[in-house]
Amino acid sequence: MPRINYEKKIAENGNLPEHVAIIMDGNGRWASRRGQPRTSGHNAGVNTVKTIVKAAARIGIKILTLYTFSIENWKRPKSEVSHIMRLLYEKTRSEVDELNSNNIRLTAMGKIDGLSVSRRRALKQAMEATKKNTGMVLNLALNYGGRTEILEAVKKIVRDIKRGLVNPRKLDEDMFAKYLYTNGMPDPDLLIRTSGERRLSNFLLWQTSYTELYVTDVLWPDFGESDFFKAVLDYQTRNRRFGEVTAS
Ligand code: FPP
């Protein structure tokens, strides 16, 4: 099906996911299948990021959250970690114009304090330079861990209870969610994972309770616009019940 038909079909279906999250997996495998170092897989992965960000913005996705670097990723070889960090630094500097011309606002979530000063500064500048954009939000999960996020929220709530700012008897799911990095964002409607693995890998543990999951064997560097559109079309066929019973 040519690209235009995918987009037309998605628009006709109408029930577009508002928030899409992606576990971008398979860069290493893509590279090793080519006899190349893992770093070249990450370089190729960046090109996919650009393609998918533009495609998502074009079809009207409101928030795109990308699992860019997990807390566990620090355990990788030092050279690989520095390469990913360098890519991140370079891209947050070089892609600002592109984000602005697509009306995209950049945000980040995770233990941002754990990044180096220069990377944090580059990120902050890119977020500042795009903050007035009214189109899609591109939300990068950086130095992110789902359990850490929940634990940090609990610590902040305990602090606020001690300060008398929160009544523990009034603590409910909505209030808890306000203490998460995703405060103010709707939960992801659709979570895509590339390269076949069927797990959450500590990503958005609280927020994915009712998220529709889509796993594809396609490796992230090979994941193209049409693969993304197929995932959205698949989402549009799902019957979301949120634990309730519906006629059909
Ligand atoms: C997963 O592949 C990919 C990552 C851990 C890093 C993702 C980072 C990028 C695509 C580059 C930077 C992004 C931006 C937004 C500029 P893997 O290495 O786990 O692959 P494998 O499972 O095959 O080993």
C-alpha cells in the first residue's frame, strides 16, 4: 500500500492514539548482522528517530515518548555509552531548527541530573528553543527507569505528607500520577516495541496499565514510516475496554 493510503486510512478511522510510546530496540543486532560495530546501529537508529518523529507529527499524534536511554543502559561498555550520549548531545543541538519547522516541542523525563553538565545544558537549550511549539510533544525518556520513577514519586509524597501538604487519606491514583515524570500527560494509548522482545523493560510501569501493546520483529534501524503506520492501524482495530464490558 503506498504511503498516502496508510495516512488516508488512519485519518478515516478517526480514533488516533493521542500518546504513543516506543521501545526502540535492535540497533545492536542490526549492526552485528552487518558485521559492523554496535555504534553504527545507533547511528542508523537516529535516522529512524527522525523519520518516525516526522511521520507521527504529520498524522497528528499529540505525544511521542521514546525510550532513549535507560538507567540500566549505563551497564553497557563505556565506549557504547559515550557514543549514545554523544549522539544525543549532537542531535539535541543540530535538530532544533527541524523541530521548530515541524512545530514540535521537546521534553525529557528521567533522572536528568545524572547526565553530564554539557548534555543537560544542550537538552535544556533545545527544550527552551522549542517550548512555544504547539504541535506534537517529543518526550525523550533519558536515564529513565520505571521503578525509580515510582520510588521517586513515593519519596516526594512522603515529604509532602510530612510537610502537611498532602492528606494521606486523600491520596488516590490521580494524585499519585501527579508525582510521576509524566505529570499532566495522558497515559500512552499505544506502546510499540521493535525487534521482537515481548517485555516492558522497566518502561512506564505505572502508565501502561491499559496501554495497547504492539510488538514487531522489525529492528529499529529498519523500522520505517509504513511500519509505524501499520502499528497505528492495528491500534485502531483494538477494542479498548479498560476492565469494563462493552457490547460487540
Ligand atoms: C536499543 O538497541 C537502542 C538504544 C538503547 C539506544 C537508542 C538510542 C538511539 C536510537 C540514539 C539516540 C536517540 C536520539 C533521540 C537522538 P540495542 O542496542 O538495545 O539493540 P540490541 O537489543 O540489538 O542490542
